[in-house]
Amino acid sequence: MTDASGPAQGDDSFHVFDTTLRDGAQREGINLTVADKLKIARYLDDFGVGFIEGGWPGANPRDTEFFQRARAEIDFRHARLVAFGATRKAGVRAEDDPQVQALLDSGAPVVTLVAKSHDRHVELALRTSLDENLAMIRDTVAHLRAEGRRVFLDCEHFFDGYRANPGYAKQVVRTAHEAGADVIVLCDTNGGMLPAQIQAVVATVLADTGARLGIHAQDDTGCAVANTLAAVDAGATHVQCTANGYGERVGNANLFPVTAALELKYGRRVLPPGALAEMTRISHAIAEVVNLTPSTHQPYVGVSAFAHKAGLHASAIKVDPDLYQHIDPELVGNTMRMLVSDMAGRASIELKGKELGIDLGGDRDLIARVVDRVKERELAGYTYEAADASFELLLRAEVDGRARRHFRTESWRAIVEDRPDGTHANEATVKLWAKGERIVATAEGNGPVNALDRALRVGLERIYPQLAGMELVDYKVRILEGRHGTGSTTRVLVTTEDGEGEWSTVGVADNVIAASWQALEDAYTYGLLRAGVEPAEEL
């Protein structure tokens, strides 16, 4: 465990403070176990944040256990563990307040106290006097400092309180600073401020109090990251964020865009060397722990953050990627992607081929055929933006002048039986040709598509044992717009993985089972190509 004297990096001039485990966990849909919190703490320490706020010890058994286990099980390399709690209760000495003692018992070297800085909250929520609130801050900070703890103070509702009574809000800051708090954090608790307002208030409070200031921004106006950076512009040297912007209501300032901006736009080193390149991996890993799908359009780390669709963009990127990208995606561990759609031009196809490892050799006729083929297929309902594997099969067929597969379908059928007891039986039969052999296979499944998937495997795994390592992990169905009811055209996207990666394929037909079969055929054909198995059947 690192001590309270300074960050593990040895530079205490600027703090990146993460509160995913406390404030982020208040997001609707997130319910972290102690094991989850320990995993996330390790990821955050790997990323190199300076402080990890673990929760409120004494407020619930889970957070109390987390601090006990974190001290014993995690050897923090970069971060210091922070316990969160409130100032002493009105009329109670700090040394006699059980919740203040719980902060000390947590063993955390740093404590963040939350205090009221809005006069109406003091009088209506705490039901005490303005002077007593200041005494509660002064006494609790001094007591924790005397016990050897570093103290940060979160001024709850600071910006609203400053607007209502700036004199009192600044008095809260001065009181905490004079009592020994290292940082006084100005909180936009309701998330209603805008960047210009944040910058003006932070600059004024800094000039009037001389205290070291931090910023804690909620995202209710969609400005939390901008507000955080505006506070830095005004002199704040401590930023509080959460991974992926998790938090109550619409969330908090997102740790990843904030740190990327500080490092890449401001030129301020706030992470250990090499840590920024781990950002995309860390973001997605934490999303997996909290069981939320990573946002595909999140800045810097989303899979679409450096995805290009327009043909005009592709033409420019072919000359110089920086023409349509604000940074090199590798700096944050991400990659550039070319999306293929009916908007694609020659440059898009050529760049996409290069991305897939297929050299089109500048063959203008070939590229034109691929462009026309993509536009024709998308007009029929296919989409290749989210189905790279299907596009690669299409591209290889055009390059080779013929489609080649590992198996050929003679026929298939799926039967759903409605039984008297209310259950359903799903059975599928497939007839295939592979390596000159006719194969007939039947299987049952949890639904007709699952039955087809199993029948396909039953029939082919003897010839292609590599299929045993592949698994369908996602299945999406969309009824295409402009069609009518049950007679509509259906598009199916299937995602498959083999333990080393995943790929997506698409099928389109006038019924969901036929569309699913197309996507399955592409999925396993592509998977066998990934496994190094050469195609055998010409179609």
C-alpha cells in the first residue's frame, strides 16, 4: 500500500481521482459485489489513476468488507485508496462520531469528506445552523488530520450554493483549507452548470481563498467532461471522474475522455508512461465487470470512435489518416476502421481491403465491381457496417472470381411443435455436401435457429473439428423499414467467437429462419478461414 505523502508516480501537482466504486456504482442497473469492486480497483490501478474512492465504510457491510479485503489483497502500484464519508453530526464531537471512526478503521490513507456548501441545504437538509456546519467541517478535518489521514473535502452543491450565497460558499472552502484539507472539491451535484459558469466560479474562488481546488461534475447537461476541463483551465488541479461516465442519473465526468484530453490536448502527464495506450482495454474490461455493453460511440475508446463511412472521408484518409482523425487511435489503444456501406467509394473499399489483409492492387475494375456489389446488396437490405466477416467473404469472392466455401447446402428445414402441455419442441434437419460427401444431420434446440445451428455442427464437426471451438454469442433480428407486418423482409446479424476473437455476419431473407441460415453459413465459413482451413466447395 502506498502511503499518503504523494502519488506512486511521485508527482502530487495534479490528481486524477476515480470514484467509480462509489459514485459510479449509483448508476441505475449497476450492482457491484465486493469481488466486482476489487476487480475494478485493480483495473483502475493498472490504468494509473492517483486515487481510487472505494466507498463509504460503515455505511453498509459491502463497502466495509471491500476496504478490509483491498488492504489485504491488492498491492496498489499507482493509486491510493480513499474512504468516503460525511463530517461529524451536529452537536457530536468528531472523535465520538461512529461514522467518522469507521473512516479511520477502514485503514485508507486518504479520506474524502462530503460537506454542505449551500446555505439552504444546511438549514433544510442538515437542520442546523450555518456556523455549526462550519464547525462540523473544521472539527472533522482537524481530527482526521491529527490521526494521520490526508483529507479532501467535497463541497456538495457548491455551484448552486455559490449562486445563492457566494460569501458562505467561499467560507466553507476557507474553513476546510485552514483546518488542513489538502484539496477542496467544488461539486456540480445537480449537473446543471455550463463550462463558462464553471470556469468563472473556480477562478474567483481560487483567487479569493488560496485553497487548492478540485472539480466534481455530473453530466445532466451533457457537459461534465467540458466542465471538468473548464475547471482545469481556471486552476483546478484535482479532477474527479468515473470509468465510462457511470453515475447517478445520466452519470459523471468520464474518466477516459478527461485523461486523454489532459495528456493529448493539454500535454499534461497525469498517467504512468504507456498507460494511455491501455485505455480502450481498461474501459471495455470495466464495462464487462459491471455487465453493461460498452458504448460503441464513446469518445476515444468506442469501437466507432475512429470508424469512417463516407467515401469522401476515405479518399482523404487514404492520403493521410490525420485529415479526418483528431489523434492516432493507437495512442489510446484503439484502431481505425473503415465501414463499408452504400455510401462507400473506391477509397473506402481499397482501405477496407487493406485492413482485412486483402491487397486489391489498385485494380480499378475490381474495386468498381465490389462497390457496385455492396450497393446492390445494401439496397436488398444487407448491411456490412456491423458484419465485417460477411463483407470479407464477398470481397474474397470478387477477388477470386468465384465463391468458395467449406460446405454446400442442399436443403434445410426447421420444425416447431406446439405440445399440449404448453411446451415447444424445435427440431432441424440439414442436408449438406462437404469434401465430396453428402451429410444429413438432425438436432433439437432451444428454438428453431438454435436447432439449425446444432444440426449444422452435428453434420460438420467430424469433417471440420475446428467448429467445436466456435460459439454463437449474439443474435439480432431487425424487420426492415418500408415493409409490411409478417410479410416483411428480415435482417439477421450473428456474432460468433472462437476464444481468440469474434466476428459478425449478416443474412437477409423474407423470413427470419432463412435469414438466420445465411448468417450461420457465413459465420462458420469465416470461422474456418480464421482457423486456416482452405475452402473445398465451389459455388
